[in-house]
Amino acid sequence: MENNNNNKHLNILLFSGDYDKCLAALILVNGARQMGLTVTVFCAFWGLFLLRDVDKISMEDKNIYEKMFSSITPSEAEKLPLSKMNLAGIGKNMLLTMMDENDTPHLQDFLQGARNKGVRFCACKLSLEIMGFKSEELLEGIEVIDVQAYLQDALNSNIQLFI
Amino acid sequence: MENNNNNKHLNILLFSGDYDKCLAALILVNGARQMGLTVTVFCAFWGLFLLRDVDKISMEDKNIYEKMFSSITPSEAEKLPLSKMNLAGIGKNMLLTMMDENDTPHLQDFLQGARNKGVRFCACKLSLEIMGFKSEELLEGIEVIDVQAYLQDALNSNIQLFI
Amino acid sequence: MENNNNNKHLNILLFSGDYDKCLAALILVNGARQMGLTVTVFCAFWGLFLLRDVDKISMEDKNIYEKMFSSITPSEAEKLPLSKMNLAGIGKNMLLTMMDENDTPHLQDFLQGARNKGVRFCACKLSLEIMGFKSEELLEGIEVIDVQAYLQDALNSNIQLFI
């Protein structure tokens, strides 16, 4: 299946900050890399939560709204809620247990796997500004790009998905 | 409008298990088949609910979590909730009544229509495993494929959507 | 970056009526037009709420369900709810305040900007019928097209997104 896929390109705009949708996105990009595709993930709005580094979150240089927003939002990938049946975390715990029973890796593992495999993760410049996140609060090696750079990458891609 | 569409291909990754989003997906694939397009629908995560056969759901070979999960989730397409204003079913009943007033078919009818028209429905192998659904619990004729087979189909498509 | 983009085409199916998702869609289409791309936005289901003209909403020729539906749904773009953390409007007000702090325009401004830049906005014929909205209730210059016309436009596009 890997023949002729080396010059193919998958582009994902990750808008969602839901655990299950981020999981779907990361399963896709890991699979795509294994097939030899080039992969870009452009994280915007709630999708930025995937890229926050819990050890680097800072309240410095944030105004009152940005501080409030930062403190009520999930601080790292593994803390993201489920899009359906979250039920104060019961549904998510059930899903995680079922994943463990099947030896399925968790979100954090898929994220690390994707980064190891060379998936390019980018953060949306405008979203960072609106949400008051600093690029220093993100995981190492995340590029900050604008909407037009995302669109140019999408134009050069064979598959574009909005998740 | 049907000229030159016979070698075109629409590929949908159906992640959602919401009634309205599944309805949108099925309206699209029915329209696409009428135009002569080849159509693949890859159902993953909550999208698997569209493909369960209520007469075949079994509790055998399921662990305790899979049994709980199976019993709290919708057993067939027509029981799916609305993504917005579900309000304990009031919003959905209102939508269904409005659809009836306009002689719009229900989800089940669009699903049957799509299957009759030759839309290829596939279930995500990994999602089945995580959720503890057996392939025998699905509607007849559903293929079980993995993420890479989905991606290969998407690479060969003219339109790819994540719904 | 504008070279060779004049014959490129972005096609968005806007299904969502959430403030944040509509904002993401409109930021994309404004950026795309600045790069010289042709842009079509096909609004279906909840996405129709983006195109309602608050001054033209009428209860005439509506049945009882359509009247109820019309009165409980958002009457214009700026009134749309947030997809996450809406918390009776607190989350949205916080987001709007953070946008103001960064001089980011609101949804209505991005919509007007997109219309001024020549983005083609279309309303889904079937969705209008189901929801009981008349084409006269929409903003001026909105085309009403069917699913197959959307698909044909999507086939002729370089990027297709379902939002």
C-alpha cells in the first residue's frame, strides 16, 4: 500500500478540543505517516488545547480574562473532555477502560507517536492571540502560522479534513 | 449534470452519531450516487451507531464495560439524538414532524436508499474493537476495514469530508 | 503567496450554527479571498442561521411547528451560541471580550467582509424547506441551491471542508 504515497499530503485543521475527536485525528495522522504521507495538523481554537505543555503554562502577561480562561480550560491533552456522554467524566473513564482492555494507546501516546513520526504540528496565530495563550506555553517544536499559510498547505494536499 | 462524473469519487469519514449530522451525510451520498459518483462512507466511533442492526445486538462475549456501553448507547439509526436542542427529544420530535410536513424521508429511509443505490459502507476496525461491538452486530454487507484502507480510498477520491 | 491561486477554489459546507465554528469558517474564507481563491459557502441545517436577516423574519405562511422552531432559534449571526463552555452565555461573553482586547472583529464583521470580498454564499434548498424558512427571510443576494449543485461545486474545488 506504500507505493507512490511518498509525494502525497494529508492536511488536517483540528478545531475540536474533544478527547474523542482529537483521538480520531491522531489515529489518522499516525496511519498516514506509516503509509508514507506527509502530514500537517493545523490546530485552531479548542484544538490548541492539544498542544499546551502543562509544565509551561504561565499567568504572566495575561489579562484578567485570559487568566480566567486559562484556569477553566483543560491544561493538557489527556484532560480533554469527550464530545458525547461525558457525564462528569464517567463516559470518558469508561472509554479509557475499554481502550485499556484492548491495549489501545491513549491520546498522549498517539500524540507522542505522531511527533516522533514527523507529523508537522502548527498552532493558529490568531487563535493564540484571541485565547491569550503564549507560544512559549506550547509543546516544544510547534510552529505558529497564520490562516493563509494553512490554506497554502491545504492547497498542496491530497486530503483536507476539518475536525 | 451527470456527464463525466462516473469516474469521480466521494469519500466521507462519518465520526458523528448525531441524527442531524448522519442525515446530512446520507442526503449527500444519495445525491452523489444520483449524479453517478462512486461513494464510500467510513463509519468510525459514534458513526458506528448508524450501522448497528437492532435485531443482532448481542451481550455474548462482551466484558462488563462493553455491556454497559452497549446498553446506554442508541441501538439503531432512528434512535440517534440531535446535536443541538435535543431537549430530551422535544427538538428531535419537532424536526421529525417538520420533515413529515414536507414529505422528507427519515434517516432510516435515506440509509436504505443509499444502500440500494450502491453506496459502500465500511466500519472502522479499531473503533469496533474499542467499543466492543462485533461485526456480526452490524447491518448485512458492511465491510470492516482499517484506517489505512480508509486513507487509501480517500487518496483516490475527489471530495473527502469529515462529518 | 498570491501567485497561481486565481484559478483555485475553496468550498465549505457550513452545517454548524455555533458561533465559534462559523467564526472559523468566516476567517478561512476571508483569508482565502485575500489569496485570490474563489470561495463558495453552502449553508445547510444550523448553518442557515448565519444567513437569516433579523429584519425580514416573518411568521406568515408558517405552520405551528415552523413558528415554534423560528421563535426558539437564533435570529441572526451575532446571537449564535458557542459550541463549548457556553454556560448560559458566560463563555461566549468571555470570548467576545478577549476578541475585543485583541481588536479581533466579531462574527458579523467577518460575514460582511466575506460578502464584500465576493464570497458566494448559498442556502441549502432542502434545509430551508425542512426548517420552514423562506428564502425571503435570508440576507440579500443569497442563492438557494440543491445538494447536487453543491456537490458539483465541490467537485470543481481544490479544498472541500465540512464545518
